[in-house]
Amino acid sequence: MPSQAKKARPQGRAFLHSICEFYCPFVSLLALAPGVLVVSVADLCVILRCVLPPFDIAPEARQAFIRDNKLNEWMGPKQGKVGIIMQGGMYNNVIRALQYLGLSDAYGNTQVSLYVMNVTYPVIDTEVAEFCLDKEAILIVEEGQPEYLEQAINTVLRRKDINARIHGKDVLPMGGDYTAQVLLGGVREFLEKTEPRLLGNRPPAPAGEARSTPCQDGRKPARRL
């Protein structure tokens, strides 16, 4: 038995090294250190808090920490027919787009309800549900594809029987950087569909006609932001 254990020990150490080298270099160093007891990968990762997919550690505790420490932020009015949910990194450009539309100032005092997800995973179901409860429509501002947040929030709302309509990649591009100019177009289209009153007293564009109709003297009108 002792001889078999001696033969198995290097094999176990090499196995840990090959598995952990990709996921956690710190684990791989310990796995190669002399005198380290060879344990299963799952046990070692629990000890060192190294998460290997699909292994997860105490998701309830993580959600409670995010919620209790208010890592995600709420901005703007509590009431309203529409709201915007965004990744934390999108906040500045969303505020700039709302500024162009006359719905915010440079200090973030906005007329549209905002839920800023500084932590995008895990999604805090209770916060999302509370934010969307009295809303008729929600815009998800999420860079990149596929639209993970849009799908996750849709799932939360359907399970909790909240009927807010979700918009996202239908008014925003699937790829590319979400600059303030890109978000301006998407937010404007979202509001035109869901709450045009916020955009002010503007005559609606005639159906089937372009917005930039030439003036009577042949000149094009100034481009509206």
C-alpha cells in the first residue's frame, strides 16, 4: 500500500497542476509545492475559494452581500412609466444621452428612473422586481452580445408575473461601443415608443416620410440631437 501511495502522489499532483493551471495559477503553485497533501480539485477549490464552472460557492451569501451593501444603485425618480437598467460602466454615457434629450443634468439628476448594476452577476431578483414593479417598459443597456442581462431580467419578470415590456437590442446595436451618440439614438427610439411625453412638445414625424424634410427654400433643417 505505501508503495502504491508513493506512485499515486505524483500523478495526483500532476493532475491538479494541469487542471488548476488554467483556472487559478495560485492553486497550481500550491499543488506543486512539496509536502502538500493531494486532495480532490473540488475540495482544494473550496479551501482556496477558487470557483471552477459550474461549481459555485454560497450564491445566497453573495446576493445578500451585494444587496446589504447596496453595490447596485438607484437613480432618478421612484415613480414613472419607464426605466433604464444598465451595466455600471454605461452610466456616464447614458447620462450624457439623457442630457442631450433634456432629461438630465451633468450631475446625474435625471427625470428617468435608473437602476445601475455595478454587479451584473448574480442578478439580484428582488431589486430588479422592485425596480420594474410599477413600470410599463424597461430599456436594458448592455454592451456586447449575446444579451445576457436582457434574457436574465426577462426571466425574473416573467417568473414574478411583472408585465413590464423589455427593450434592449431592438433599439440598440448588437455590437460595437455604446458611445453617448449611439445611446442617444437608442434612448430616443425607446422613449418615442413607450413614453413620448418625456421628449417634450414635438410634432410627430409623418408616417412614411423622412425626418429631415427639406425646407421650402431647398435647404435642409438643422440636425436635431
